[in-house]
Amino acid sequence: MDTLLEQNNQSQDQALLFLSSDVCSCSLSLFLQKNGYHVSQVFSFLDVITYLDKKTPKMLLIDALQFTDAEIFDLLGLIRNFKKIHIPLLLICELDFVKHFDALEINIDNFILHPVNYDELLARISLVLQFKQFIDDKEAKLSYSHIFFAKLIHDLYNPLLANSRVLQFVKEGVYGNTLDEISGVLDSISRSNESLMKLLDTISLRSYLSSNGLDLYKIERVNLISIIESTYEQLKSLSAAKDVCLQMQLQESYHYGCEIFGDSISLWRMIFNLVFNALKFTKSGYVKLALINRENNLVLEVADSGVGIPREEIPFLFNPYWYDKVSGMRFGLHLVKSIAEAHRATVEVISEIGHGSVFSIIFTLSDSKTYGIDANLSERVLSSGSNE
């Protein structure tokens, strides 16, 4: 009967599957276990497929001496077709096998000649696993780049779309027909474009490629009221053209001020996306942008009288690729949540169909009486920046 030798107390991160029909090869399995690998030894092709159907090892080690060349060739093809992800393969074989088959032809990652030098085997396993990790990291970065560019396009598209609509309204005379009448609107467009230029500057000068767009080298004390007022000025012309009242509510004072340790560009992106989305789904009524205290926490609220969100959809709002028939792709909300969490804030949503929505970004007061990114980290970055 085929047996499966497993050491469950070893790290699953170093899981190896070892195929050998030779019971004496158990000594090799034990050697690998003593050197930190979790080894599952199987003795037949069927065991290999059964194992791979349930688990994915870090590497497959095959003792080719125990099987015919044709059997090994068939097994390797089966494994490559069975698993969509690449599993590194290392063969223990004779020199004649290497001469007979090209390593690329049979799609193996490395081999070691019989008789096996255990130290050499450890070195080859380590080399193959390191190369596999290198490939995995590259693939992850490539996958992340797709998300990054999708976010970037989204961030550029919404402000440009808002400006385009406002310019169309200018052309139609919605704001007036003289330069004096439309100068305020043109100033709003100019400020919006300046914000976009700052965003592009952030991309070009700093490490914009992060999951939430934060640039740790540009952490600063950000006055949240300034960003709120800037966003209000940028979007009030669009709200006026839609016959939606854009409101701004600020307190006279705040318990611990209104400064956030963070990236001003990212915070602008977060607030702009929230207000733009509110305007997008509000046909009439109001959109209110407020900064208030809830006990000692600082809370940014964007409330609207728009179409509302079905209760069953709220848990999925911040998924990166969530889509619904009313609002379409909600990439902006995933972005909002990412930036909020990077600034040690949480997001709350209250909504009801036909009665609008309220999005709250809650900045929790830290033990050091600050809001935003960890104050110690912020101070270190600010200090290092001042010494450059």
C-alpha cells in the first residue's frame, strides 16, 4: 500500500513533495525535514496527482532512477497541465537521462546527479526556491501595476470629466456671458488642473506605486480644512449647473485641531472622489461636506440626497472591482477606503434607497493626541526630510 510521510509540525511555507518508489530514500526525506523542510513523500504517480489535487507544494522533488524515462516524461507533462501555477521540479537522475532529454524540453527547473550529495541538494533546492520567489514577486508587481494604472486613470478621469462638463456649461452660457460672470468658474477649473498637476508630480517624483498611493517621503501635517475648502471650490460650479446645493459645514474649533499626519495629495484624492460620487448620483437636493468631532475623533462626512444604495450592496462597496447597474464600477470607493486605512481611519456608510447616503471617514485620536499616520513614523520622515 502506498504511504504518505508528513511532518505536520514543520513550516508549510517550505513544503516539498518527494516522489520515489524506493523505501530506502526515506533517509533523504528525513534529512530534508531536519533542515527545515516539510516533506511529503509519495511512492506512485497516483499519489502525486492526489496530493496536487488538494495542495500546492513549494517544489516537487522526483527520484527519476525509480521510473522509466517514458514514465517521467509523461508525468512531467501531466503535472504541467494539471496545475495552472508553476511548481518547480527538481530531478534526481543519471547522466544518461540528462543527455537524452533537454531540460527545457521536459520543463524541469533543475537536476542533481546520482549519487546525491546532500549538501549540493540543499543548495540546489534553495536556488530553485529563490528563483521561484523572484518570479512570483515579479508577477505580483506586474499584477499590481494593472491595478495602479486603473486607479491612476480613474483619478485623472473624474476631475477631467468634471472640468469638461463645466466648460460645456460655460459654452452654453449657464454661468453668464461676460468674463466677469464666468471668471470664478474659470478659476475653479484652474485650481482643479493644478491639483491634477500636483498628482502627476507625486507620481513622477516619489514612490507612487503603493497600494493606496501614499508617499511616505511626503508625509506632512495636513490641514484637513484647507483640502475640504479646495475640494468645495473645485466642485461648486459643477453642483450649481446640476441644480444641486453643495454645502460645507465646519466647526468653529476642534478638540485636538484638524491636522492630519499624512499625504496631502492622497487625502485630496479621497475627499474629491467622495464628493464627486455624491454629485454624480444626486439629481437634485444637496451634497454636504462636513468636518466634525465625535467625542475626540475627527470625522469627515459626505452626505447627499441622492439615489441611495441598497442595504445588501453596502458590504461590497469597497471591493476593487464591484459593479452594479446603478453606479457601475466602484473603483473610487476602493481607493477611498485604501487611503483612509493608510491614514489610520475607518469608513462608515449609512444609506437607504431614495433617501441618500452618508459616508464617514473617522480619524481616531492616537495616544499621542494626533490623527493620521503613526505620529512616530511621521516625525521620523519629517525629520529626515528636513535634513536632506
